[in-house]
Amino acid sequence: MTAVLYSYRRCPYAMRARMALAYSGIPVEIREISLREKPASMLAISPKGTVPVLQSDDLVLEQSYDIMKWALKQSDPDQWFSVETESVIDEWVEKNDGPFKKLLDQYKYPDRYPDISLEETLSQATISFLGPINEQLKKSAYLLGPKMSLADIAIFPFVRQFSMVNSEWIDQSGLNFLKQWLNEHLESPLFLSVMQKYPTWYDPTPE
């Protein structure tokens, strides 16, 4: 059975799952869902109703980072992930998925946070996460050193989303190493390959 991934093209969680699956060369059927009309087949295996959701035979994975790790355990040709690097990668992803994602939401949806200024959000995001990434990238081309790792792929879609709120922000930020790293990912064949558009998938109508 070909694995099935319920996905939404612009969701950063789904994006990183698709990138890991594509990198690993795992055959997968991409089912692009409508967030307003989620398919019953997806809700049956994952009642939480968020993407991505991977189904492979009897295995169901509901968290994007779990999907990424699962994919790389099947095939990891460039050694993006290992027992030795797992704890460091986990730390980066926890900072991204926790505090930084909260700041990203504040920045992207300011109307939902009327008591927090955009300047304050930008400052916090830069000091707590984007600045440290830039400092790390001063030392090496990628977050863990001279080679790409799972940390880069797991975090990139969220930095991309942050930068898209104001396209001029990154040029004015002084975070030049972060900008270079971001642009490399944006132009990579891997990223471009997982951003193709799929028609919205609906459950087959019973005959």
C-alpha cells in the first residue's frame, strides 16, 4: 500500500513533512485537503483534524516531526539525522514549534493580539530565535555544521512564513546569514518539488 499524506500546500507543518518524504524517496499519495471541508477519511484516522496526517498500512502519524523522523529512518541518503544529532535537532525544533511559532502567529495575525505591538513581536522573535539562528549560520552553512540536517528542513518553512508577512523585513533586519540560508532553501529543487499544486481531494462518493 502506498503511503497517504493528508496535506495542505501552504501549511508549514505539512510542508516540512512533504520535504522529508520526498528526500527519503518514499512513494506517497498526496491528498490536498480543504480546511473548510475536511475529508471524513482523514477525520476517521485523526479526529484532531489538522494536517499533516500520514497513513502507511496500519501506521498513522499525526505530527509532522514524527513523520519526518519516520521518513528518515526508512531512508536518509545524506545523513540528515542520527542518534548522535537527535538531541540537538530536537532542541532546535522545540524552540521553533513552541516559542517561535507563538511569535509567528502574533506577527502574522496581529488583529488577534491587539495588546501586543508588531515591534515587540519582531524584537522578541529576533532576540530569542532568528538572531541565534543567524549567529549559528555565521559559523557554519547549516544549523548543525557544514552539512544540511533535519533541523534545517524542520525550521525553514516557519522562517519562510515569518519572512512573507513583510517581504522587506529580512532585507532590513541585518540577519544576512539567515537571509542567505532562507534563499538557498527557497530555491532548492527539493522545496520547489513539494510545492506543486494538487487538486483538492474529496472522499469518493459511495455508489
